[in-house]
Amino acid sequence: MSILPNIIQHAVLYTAFRIVFLIQFNSIREPRSDRRFVSHPSSDARCHPRVLLLMLAVTCFGFSSLTQGEIYKWVDEHGKVHFGDAKPNNKTQVIEDFSAKYDHSRDFDVKVVVEKGVMAVDVKNRIIIVVKKIRSILQKEFAVDLSDFNSLTLIIYKERDSVTALFNQGRKTGGDRNVPAFYRPRDNTAHVWQNRNPERMIEVISHEVTHALMRHRYKRIPTWLGEGTAEYFEQMKLSGQAIKIPISAYQIKKVKQKFESGTFIDLEQLTRLSQPVFYAKQGEGDPMYGWSGALVFYLLSSESNRDVFRRLLFHLNDEGEVSTLAKDVFERYYPGGLTNLQRDFYRWLDKEKFAHYY
């Protein structure tokens, strides 16, 4: 359970007692020219210290009960919007139940362990915030149920070879080279190379954590969708209290070079590619990560498109052929089907792309 409501409650109570103390000992005084030490009638606008204390205490405990209960938003018969901790009566229309969105009881424990090295505290804190934000956005914006994914340990290694060797342990083949990061489901750990560039390291962590969260919920994910979503969150930046996700400048540049040279990729072909073929094409110089990331970014660039993206995730739980999943969803839910999606997507590629905020 989150301790935030208790912290606020204690802060308000402390403030109440402090104000009463100051009033009682005349530390809070009227202007020098009008200072009087006389009692005021009950009609005076000021409150007796005990009354003030009672009012603040009631407010404090009322706030606490609201933050730990259910929260609803509705419109009354006069068109006014209201918020409350109880369901409205039958004369009103419920717009949204905020209870799940503001459920403070589901904590996500993220640990960062540094092997044979040091890491700046601010970098470690940013890693924790970013990981928690990815999980939060997947849950709140895209209805990905991660309620049973409550912890994650990230182990940071000074040498990249250490991550690569660990990744290749027990593999019968020669193994992969230069692995910067990977997630190990059996002990719920992510192993990451401590890049000299902290920004790049956080991007890699964001990418791998997205894979971990998605694979935890969905057992079969089309390669383009898994990599495209990971590419999307890889670009996540902290912007004050908000989260900013711009499109990858590097990937979109490679995609536009192909696009401007007349080399187009058929979206049905992209969404049907098996994992081995997808990665083989990437290795041959085709920007498969770029195409996938751009398509996911486009699908998240408007509310109507986001609904299609949510449908994609929802139908990942269906039985059937995963390679045709995207086509089936696009034909059913995108206006005009896959043909119109491909047309709209290529038109969008030639336009300015604005960052997304959460």
C-alpha cells in the first residue's frame, strides 16, 4: 500500500498544530498599528484555535479516506462535472471510474544492483522512475494487466563482455556477440551493460524492460509489434512531471531514406514476418526496427488509432495464427482496412511528427 496519503495526512496535522501553537503564543500578530490584545466576538471572521484545529483535522482525515477509497467522475442533469468517492445516483451518468487508475496499493519494487562498479545516484533514480513509468503507461493507457508483475531487479555490469557471456551460457550454438542487455524470466532479472553514456544505457534498459513486461503478459507477440513497442518506449524522456516520447530520430531517418528512394515495405508483409526472417532482414540492412517503431508511433498518434492499438493487444490472447493477427485487426477496426492504413501511414511519414506526452 502506498504511504503517500499517510504522509500528506501527517503533514496537514503538523501544520494544524503549528498554526494553533503560533496563535496561542501571539507569534502570528496583526499589523503593528492595529495590534490589540482583546477577545473577539463569535461573529469575527477568524476561528478559535481549537475550532481551526478541528477543521483541519477533519479535512485531513477526509482526504485520507478519499485517496484510499473509490473515485468516480460523473455529469449531473445540469451538465456539471463532479468527482466523489461514492457512485452517483440513477439520475446521473457515470463517465469514468477512476478507482483502478488511482489505486495506490499496487507497488512496483525496482532494484538496481551494480556489479563491480559505481553509478551516480541520480542515474540510478532515473532508471527506477523510467521502469516504473513504462509499466504504468502500459497498464493505464493500453489496458495491459501487469498487476502480478510487482518487482524487477536490474543488474548493471561494467564490462559488456560480462553481459554477453552470461547471455550465451548453456547455449549449444556459438552464441551472440556484443549483447548489451537481456531479460531472464526464470529469476525476473534484467542484465545490462553500463554504457559510458548514461542516456544510451537508460534507452537500452527501457527497450528490454518493455520486452519483459509484454512477454510476461502475452505469450505470443508478432515480432514487429514487440520490437516496435520496445522502440517506442526506448525514446522515453522525463520532462518535469510528464513523460515525453519523441519518435526515434535515428530510426526515422533510415526509414525516410528508404521511403524517399522509392523503397516501400508492404505493411501486410511487415506484420506477417517470422522472427528469424525479421532479424535476418535487419542484419542485411533493412531498417525493420525503424519500420516497426514508426508504425507503432503512428498507431499511437491519435485517439482513434490508439483504440486500434489497444485492440491489437487485446487480441493477442486469441487462439489462432499470430502472423495474420494484425491484418485481421486492421481490416476490422481501422477505417478502410489495411489498404487505407498503408496509405495513411506513408502520408504521415512525410509530415512533421510531434512527441507524445503522458
